[in-house]
Amino acid sequence: MSSSVNPEEAQWKNPNIYSRKEKSLGLLCSNFLKLCDREGVDSIGLDNAADQLGVERRRIYDIVNILESVGVLSRKAKNQYKWNGFSAIPKAVDLLKKEGLKDQSAVSSTSHSVANVIACNHSDLKEKGQDKTSGSHKIDNRKEKSLMILAQNFVKLFHCSDVDLISLDKAASALLGDMHDPMAMKTKTRRLYDIANVFVSMNLIEKIRSPDNGKPAFKWIAWKENPRTGSPAASKSDDSKRRTFGAEITNTTSKRCRADSSSDLVSNGQVKRLKVAKDDELKDKNQEMSTERLNGHGTMEFVFGPFGPASLPKAGVSGKENLKQTQNWEDLASTYRPQYQNKAASELFAHYVEAWESWQVEAANELHKQHLN
DNA sequence: ACGTCCCGCCAGGAT
DNA sequence: ATCCTGGCGGGACGT
């Protein structure tokens, strides 16, 4: 039962292990941002984004709602978001700050405590829904609980209170006001984890241990004092600060507890980063995502996954040489069967494998014949 | 044991 | 009627 197996190493040895780290919302957010933050991208289609990132659409909703809360995206239409870019963050945050402070003074609070900021937001939301028919009340209630509002309130906490470090349970209990139902607390905290992870991946906040109690808490790290309007998000490309998770890889589609999932290609203990190689593989999707393709101009290294078609052996190319390594390739193929995020790519891979196998049989027969002659 | 948070169900809104 | 959106909480993973 000795346990000192490094998870990364374990995954190398047994690539079928499910790793939740590969699927975190933060990582997904990073990849989503990389997908969007490219020249020519103006409009984001959720379906397309989900396809390209290999995740359920549901997860995209989480991301866009949180991103919308800080102005990076704005909803254009059903299934369509406008990319405003990182430069929109300072303005949005400033607005939230003003809003928060205004509400605060309206409630005549003298102390800028976390609870006060939240209390103000509650009253704010209630004011906005003047008409109290049961229907609109329900909608307000739903809106009030939305990830976007929650994320905005979370941002306000940092900017409108004099508290520097905010733990999630503190934020959750403040958000809930008087109500301290344990179940509600748990739910709220779960949502805050989601939001915090996205903000961390954008380097808006940072997770640190509170010096007081050693418990994790969050600190705002982007333009707290000195908003520089128009500058990109502090951090946008500062990958070194992001959670590393051992390696940077995308969210794969493997389900929890599924042993049939395949492996990652690992090289020297690191998961290989691959750009998407073939435009055509995904091209039949709607085009609104971008005018340029993923392997186009190399500003963004979109991490598509542990595997890309580029790494595949090209069936039928320089057969003799390949033949020598047939066994190696076979081993490799069976060990490192890639796990594509979308159906098209997955099918393409299956096709490659099939072609490879039939070619290999053919080549072996040929070789055998030559031997006999 | 407990903190973290992925996952997908399903209600409700939009088209 | 169908599709889109997203709140919600169970329960698995990580430490």
C-alpha cells in the first residue's frame, strides 16, 4: 500500500487512470481563452467551442457566464458571444467597483466588510426587479443565483471591501446573508470554486494560504490599485503562474471511472503539446469561431490535447523504413491510442489505424513473398 | 476525513 | 415541439 507513486508517473505507467486535473474548469477556461484570443476572432459559437475543446456544451456555459461577468465576452444572440478581449476587463471591473461602492453608500455602511458588500448587492438585485409578480420573482431569484451575478459579486468583494484575502466559505456565507443552511452553503461554495478557478486561470486572483489560519483564500492580483485601461489582462500569457497540473493539457473526454479511456502521449514526463494539425478535420463545423485556423499564424498555441493527428504515423509513406519499425509503431499505437475530443477526429484516427493495419498486413505478405523468391 | 469540483440531470426559458 | 441555458447537488478525486 505504499503510496509514494507520483501521479504523473502513475499515469505514465497506467495511462488509463482518470485524472480530474485534466478536466478542470480553469484549464478549460485557459484553452477557451486561447481559442478566442486570436486575430480575427470576433464571434464565438458555443457549439463550435465545445467541439473544438472536446467538452460538453454545459461546461462552456459555465465558462462564458463567468467570462461575461468581467466583460471578456458579451452575449450577442442565442449560442453566440462576442469576444471583447482582455482589454475589456479593467473597465468592467471598474464598473463593478463603482456599482459596489455606490450600493454600499446607499445602504450607509461605514465599514466595508465583506458582508456589507454582499448585503448591498442583494438589495440592488431586489430593487431591479420592481414588479413582484410571482413569475418575475422566480426569474429574479434565478438571476440572483446565476453564475454571472455570483461572479460579479465575488469581484465586488475584492474591490469594495477592505479585506484583502477572501476565503470561499466566508464569501459563501456573506452571499447567503442571514441564511446559513448548510446545504445552501455547500452549494454556494461549489459555485464559488468554479468561479475562483476560472479567475485564477485568468490570473485575476491568486490562491494563497491565509497567514491567520493556513486555510486557502483568494487575493485579487490584477489592477487592484491602478487600473490601466486598455492593457491586456495581467496575465494573459503568464503561463508560469497558472496551475501546472504537471503538464498543460486539455480537458479530455474521458469519463470518471472509465477504464476504457486511452492514454496521453507523454514525453520525458511531460505531456506533449500539440497544435491541431489539420484544418479540414474540423472544418465542416460552423465557421463563426474564427477566420483563421488553428495552425495558422502562430500567435496562440492552442493546446488541443495530448494527441494530434500530426503525431500519427502516415500510412503508406516510405513503407520500407516503416516496416522495420512496425513492431515499435504497433506498440506505440496500442499503448498511446489518442483520445480525441471530438467525434470527427476520433473517427479519423480509427480510419488511420485501420489503414495502417491493413497496409501492414499487406506489406508483411509482400515481404514474405519476396523472401520465398 | 475533508476539501475540491466534475459531471450530468432536468427545470425553465427561448425560438 | 424542440432546442438552449444553466442551477443544482451527488459523489468521485485529491491531499
